[in-house]
Amino acid sequence: MENIITRIYELLKETENLIEFEEQVQLLMYDTFSNLIGEVFISINQVIKEKKQVENWKVERNDEKSIQFIFGDVR
């Protein structure tokens, strides 16, 4: 959370007008949300794998996946 606040503060200092600042903050938030949702899906996938391995299932592949959201890809 501190990194987000710090980055927003830096953007405010770097940008010359509020419209540009708003666009940059929006991109930052999209990237942040995308990363957080990606971490959630990775955790869910791990829990499912572990539960199925207890049932003697075997994981043969662990391909990277992506989901398209309004704010970008989540991997």
C-alpha cells in the first residue's frame, strides 16, 4: 500500500496537468488491480492442486493462463 501512495505522490510531482495525472493514476490502479487479482488466482490454483493431490491426482502441466478484464490481462 505504501508503494502505491508513494507512486501516486511521484506522479503528482511529475505530471504537468491534472488530466495527465488522472490518466497515469488510472493506469497505475489498473496495473495494481491486475497484479492483485493474478495473485488471488495463483493462490486459488495452488489450493485446488493441493486438494486434488491429496486425492491422488497428478499434475501433469502447469501452463500460464491469462484472463482479460476491463483493466487488462491477468496472468
